[in-house]
Amino acid sequence: MTRLPIFFLTTAAIFAVLGMLWGIQMSASHDHTLSPAHGHLNLIGFVALAVFGFYYALTPEAARSGLAKLHYGLSVATVLVLVPGIVLAITERGETLAQIGSLLAVLTMVLFVFILLLHGFGAIDADNRRPVAGNPNPAE
């Protein structure tokens, strides 16, 4: 099994912890000004990366592709550019980073759609290119 699903899921969990700590900090300070950035960290950083990780765990052929590795890098770059970009935009220090991050987010999702169309969903029988029914270990 490729380790790519583990990379996606571990990174998603790290982003979730950071998002939770940030939420606690905002609650304690009673300053929710940056809540849109916090929300994007949770939604893209945790939810999207976790969905991607589960997809690759269930579709190992896709996880072994070079596009999947590019998808991981692009996904992480999206979060690392978009979230600070939103902070800068909210604090009126420029919108360029948020705009770049938004474009990266769209590219990340377009790449995911392409990978889905290319590889389908689930384990594939290499001999006849059909999904494996009842595979007890789809991630292998």
C-alpha cells in the first residue's frame, strides 16, 4: 500500500488540531475577526484533505499515480497560502495571497475531479479493469 493516504490523513489531523487551537484562542480573546481564515483552515485543511486521504485509501491505483503526489503537494500548498492570505485580506494588508490561494484551491479540486474520472473509485482488478467486489482490504 502506498503511504499517500497516511500523508493526507495525518496532515488533515494536524490542520484540525491547529484549527481547534485557533478557535479556542479566538473564543478566549472574544475576537472572532479572523474566523473566515479559521473556517478555511478547518474546511480545506481538515475536511478536504481527509476526504482526499480516504479516497486514496479506497482507490490504491489512484494513490500510486504521480498525479496523486502532485495532488497532495498542491493541497498542502493551498492551505499554507490561502489561510494566511485570508488573514492578510481581513487585516487589510493585501489580497494577493488570498487570490493566489483561491486559485490553488480551484486547481486542487479540478485535479481531484480529473483523478476521479481517470481512476474511478475503489480497488480495481488489474486483469479486467473492473472494481473488485467485496475486497476486504481495499487499501492494499
